[in-house]
Amino acid sequence: MRALLYSFIVFTLGFSQPLLPSRVADPIPAEIDLMYEQGVSYLLSLQGSGGQFEDAELIHPAVISFSMLSILAKGENIHQPRIRSYIKTCLDTLFASQNSESGYIGNSLYNHGFATLGLAEVYGVVDDDRIGPALKKAVDLIIEAQEYNSYKAWRYTPKSNDADSTVTGCQLVALLGARNAGIAVPDTVIDQGLAYLETCRTPVGSYGYTDNNNGRPTLTAIAVLCHHLAQKEPNEKIEESVQFLKKNLNFRDQHYPFYFEYYMAQALFQSDLQTWQEWNKRNIRYLKLIQARDGSWDGSHGKMYCSSAALLSLAPNYRFLPIYEKF
């Protein structure tokens, strides 16, 4: 699977010629390309002349990973010096944030999980010998955290003994991305994580935060995505959850709008292409309306995060990243 992707996307941080032929799929509407290019330009502007990010104290590993992935997701020419420099700075920042002994990246499993996903998506694609060992350590830490956890799931730190559906979903997506990259992840680890998510499933197919109460579209999108990325057979329960999402196509998370769009785009793309196309049109209109003149999107957690997550919600239109491959 990953080998097929490499035949379409191969680039390095060195000086060999990249192989980035045109995406073979439906043509991308010009308005998406324009929005995406403006968003990427904004992200690139955050890198100072010295090669570091401006306002570095506000930047976390998860945000760095999101920004790196959002640029790669369009299939940009990574051989361009400015983009190549940006990706290198992202990777340098992630490596500097990783504990050399434990493999822990950042100070929470949110940061660690999304950073692990970032490393998984560039592993074997970016020519950097540091990625493999860093990714392996990051994956091992996630597995060890699950072993320690009595729910066989995850929450805020590697030593947490409780669990919730958002942190668990984040670790599962990271592990499935790493598995897709060729890193060994035991089936039992994935199955136990999915089993915990099922304890959060409500009778109507939605998913709650720590139990099966107060199901929300955002959490449901996370669970649906994990099920499909794990390539589990469709079943009545998951189909019911997809139907719940289809009933909430106009939903916008008031507290975490871009986090919702990031997961909703992938969940619908993996589970129901026709519904994704309908939702995608709405998302394009919505993001176009609120995109700032400098190409950014703003909200809680800062413009770098919001802009990156907004772009990643558009990324299934391009399907360059391995995680956006249709299973």
C-alpha cells in the first residue's frame, strides 16, 4: 500500500529531483487551490529568516506536525528551497521536543500522538535518517502507555490510568499511520483501543467523551475514522454512527471548530464518499468565508493551529498523504 504511494510521491531534503506527477483523480476546483495556496503562504511566513518559527513559545509539537502535514498534503514541490527549509525546521523542532530516552514528544499525549502521526506520514518519504528511530520510540511509548492503563486506552499522559475518546482516537490514528509506514504495531493494541471507544458509544450511534453519555459529532467522527483506518469490516453499529454524522452535516463545533472539521472530513471520506462530497462543498464555502486576507484562519489555540487544521480538512481533495488514502 505504502509502496504504491511512493510511486506517486518521492522527495528528499537533499538535491535529487523530486517525483511529483499530477494527482490522478477528479480535477480540483480553482477556489480550493487558491484557498490552499494562501493558507500555505501564511504558514511559510511564520518561519523567520533565521530558520526558526516566530512566537516559538506558542508552538507545540502537535501544531508543528499539523502545519508540516498540511503543506505536504497538497503535494507541494518540496524541492523548493522555502518549503524544504520549512519541513526541515518542523522536523528539527519535533526531534528537539522528544525525550531521547523515553521517546515522549512534548508534554501531553495530544502533542505526542499528533507528532507521532507527523513522523509516520513523512517516514520513508523525507530523506532524514532521524525519522525512523524517533518514530519507533514514539510508537513504543504509546504502546507502553496503553499497557499501564487499566482501560487499555489513553488519556493526557503516559502514566494516566483513566481514558477518554479524544486522546484514545489520537493515539489510534498515530499507531495506524505508523503501521501503514511499516512500523510493527500489534493487532491487540489496536483492538483494545477500539474496544475502549465502543464503551463510549451511545444507543443512537454517537460517541461520548469518557462514557456512553452525551454523544457528540466530533467524538463520533473520531471513532468512525479509527474504525475505517483499522480496516475493520463494516458493521451495523458503525453504519449507525455514520448515519448520525450524516444527520449532523451542518454541525459546527463552537469550542473546537477546526478540530471537528479535521476529523469530520476524514471520517466521511473513509466511510461515505457521496456524503463527504456534499459535506466538502459546505466546508469549502464555510472556510472561504472566514479565511483572513493573509491566508490564515483564527480561533482558539492560535492561527498556526487553526490554519493547519483548516487546510487538513480540505486535504482529502488532494489525497497525497498516506493517511488520506481511501481504504
